Amino acid sequence: MNSPAPNNTPGLRGDAAAPGRIAGAAALLLPVLAGAANVFAFAPFKLWPLQVIALAWLFHQTIAAPAATTRRHFLQGWLYGFGWAAAGVHWLYISMHDYGGMPAWMAALAVALLALYLGLYAGGAVALAGLLRRHWSSSSLIMGLLMLPALWALSEWVRGWIFTGFPWLVSGYAHTAGPLAGFAAVGGVYGVGWIAALAAGALALLWQGLGRKGGIGGALRIGVPLATLLALGALGLLLRQVAWTTPQGEPISVRLLQGNIPQEMKFSNDALVSTLTMYEQMITAEPADLIATPETAIPLLPQQLPPDYLARLVRFAQTSGSHLALGIPLSDAPMQYANSVLGFGPETGSAASPYRYDKHHLVPFGEFIPLGFRWFVDMMHIPLGDMTRGAPVQPPFAVGGQWVLPNICYEDLFGEEIAGQLRDAYRAGQPQASVLLNLSNIAWFGNSIALPQHLQISQMRTLETGRPMLRATNTGATAVILPGGALQELAPYTRGTLAAKVQGYAGQTPYVLLGNKLAVGLALLMLLVAWGHNKAARIRH
């Protein structure tokens, strides 16, 4: 008699294991896809509810698995953060490969490693929430409305300063429009991110509550998160009606130049003469109270320019009554270079003592070389890749009764530094900027979503400070952004001039006065409340 075939033969084991492998792959892929969906919440798509919905999915997965290990929570959050970062900043590949000359595989690997690094913050927030929940025996309500939103906000804040910070596409930037934008003047981008995470936590709880049945408990599971969502939306809309700042002085006329110099030609010797000629013609075409060029529009040091080049620009400023903000590298000593703005005006002595602003927050690998990474920077062939920093606080540029405070490219990513300059001037009784000015060249990233993303970052700065932001860029997005949200913009990748009348504003928003202290303090307070609730519950029992 033949024995029956055993049920654990290799073939049968493989057949039985197949669904498990598929489920395991889906468990890894879903967080990545949910994180990647965030890219559509930001510019140019601006489907801001997606940011809350995607984060609610992650929070739901965490709240619904109280017995899950810390490792599982971390992995899910890490994959979610990886998908978010990889989809959001994939354009870094263009700068490293297309313009930097790095091999394709190495550029792709560098983007993937950066995304994995940025994902650590999301993973850490979710894992710590799960760990504290078990330690404190916290309820789903405490988890969704206090712990997860607080830890999410703190993780984004830490990401904004550790290793000089890289807060590109943190949650709050998705909400330059919509009801949550009203919170920007109070808590800044991290405060908006905390509110968005609170909304995501409420949505996750509502999701769970609708899937359960049960009398009073069921009503609370639905009523509390629903009331939270309605209250956040209503409060955000009310805050948008508050005029934190008021018009100051008379409007000034501005001309913002967009040269559209291809990045591969910007530092080419063959293109230097045509570049200098073009910008001189654009500058002198018409007077204005303020004429601003992009970052390093003049790609040579002053001592390398034709002897009378700057003198001609100064004469135009003096004879036409214009003020000129010129993006140019400067050097004060051998092998020391600054990414700077030179300001010339019609005043006597402006030529001898021009206004000067030096970039303070430098870009890692692009403008300074982190310890041990000289080899990496050398592979990208970036001109002037190791620069000196300007002072953290620098005075604004006086223009026709307004005070214009420059920032250069990547610097407008750090709202706390811009708010800090305004706050320091206010407390010292010094002239406080009434207009912000960003000079940028992000042609390094090609015709990608980096351009509208950077514009959205500037929009957040206007919401935080209650002041207009002017943007003069090489390839886009050259724009005028007003505190109320109105926007004028040149078409990207075109050569042209954006002319406008701009009103300066004075006054202090809560964010200017407090910076990130309010958002961070409230997040820590929520964790303290969660801990206190757990302690009180233990005492009662």
C-alpha cells in the first residue's frame, strides 16, 4: 500500500506560503505608496486634503495595532516617510546627474539614501508613540489626539535643524491654501503641521469609530473626533480673517528679472559676455524703486568684471532714482567666497559703500562641504562649492520708504531664521523689514516640481510674517506674493521682467514674536497631558 503524500512537501509548502508572501509584500508597499501620495498635496497639484488623509491612514494603522511591536511601528513609519521623501525630492537626481555629472546609479542611490534618512523621522515618531502607548496604557483617543500629533510635529521640527536641517515638504507646506493656512501666522509651518497631524488623528479615530457599534461609547468615538475636525476648520478660517500686520508707507515699484540662463551655460566662459550684456540691458531698460536680479545673476567676482561694468549700473541707479539688488559672489580674502546681494541706490556714496547681504544658511554639498564628503562634492563639479557664511542677523535694504530684507534661495526654507531677524530688529528698535526678497537659481533641478514647491515655501513665509515676498529667479518661479495670498508670477523657463507695485507691511505676527517656541511647547504640553492622564488613571485604580 502506498503511503499518502505528506502535506508538508516542498511544493505544497510553497503554494501555502504564496499568499503570505504577497501579504508581506503588500504590507511593505502600502506605506510607501501612502507616503508617496503626499506629493500631490503640495504644489503644483495642491490637493491639500491628501496630506491629512494619507497621514490619517498611517495613524489608523498605528492606533489599530496596540499590540504591535515597536519594530513594526518603526518600519511602517519609516517606509511611509521614505515614500514621501522619494516622491517629493526626486528632482535632486537632476542636479547631481544631469548638471553635476555624477553617474546615474550613484545619483539615484544618493536620492534613495536621502529619502531613507528623512524617513527615519517619521519612523521614529510612530515607533515612539507606540512605545509610550504601551508604557502609559493610553487609550486610542489619547493616542490619536495627543501623542501621535505631538510626536509627528516634534519629528518635523527636529528634521528642520539637525545636521543644518532639511525641512523641504514638511506637512505644513501643503496648507498654504485652505482652512489650516490661518494657523501659519500663529505657529509657523511646524504649527500648521501639528494642526494637520491633529486633524489626521481625528480622522483616523473617526474612521475607527464609524466601523464600530455601541451606545454612549460609540457616540463618543464618533463625536469627539468629528467635533475636533470641525473646530480646527472653523478656527483656521477665523484666523485667516485676522490682520496681524498693516500697510506701511507708500507702495514701491519693483522689477524682478528672470534671465533664463541654462544651468549648463551659467558658468561657461563662452556665455559670460552675453550674460553680462543681457542683465545690463534688462536692468537699464526701465527705472523702478527696486530692480532685483536672480541669485548669482552676475557669475563673476567684482574684480573679475570689466572695469566699468558695475560703474555703469551704479550710474543708472543714480540717474534714474532706482535701487538695484544684484546677485553676485563676493570675496573678502583668497579662497573665501560669499553668495551675496549687493545693493546700489541713488544716494550719494552708494557706489563706495553699497548695501551688502551675505547668505547665512548654506546648502550642504552645494555651498559647504560636510566633514568627510569632499570626494562627493568633487564628483559634481559645482563652482564655488565651499562658501563662507554671512551673519545670522543682517540689516534690511532701504528702498523708497520701505525696508527690504533679502534671503537667498534655500534660506527661505527656514522661516524661523527670517522671523528671528524681524524679531531681533523689533526688540532692538532697529528698522524692521516691511518687504521680503528672495533671490534664487534653482535651474539645477530642471523643469521639475521643485520650482512650484519652492514658490509654495515662499508663500508660507508671507503667511508667517504678514509681509510680501518678492522672488527674482533665473528660471522660475519669479513672483510677487502678497500677505493675503494674491500672486503674480512669470511663466517659468522664459526670459522676462515682472513689474508690479508692492505695498510694505509693518507689525508683528505671533510667529514673528515667538518663532517655533509655541508649536514645540504645545506639542510637549500634549505629551505631558497624555502622561498625566495615564498617571491619574492609575491612581483611580
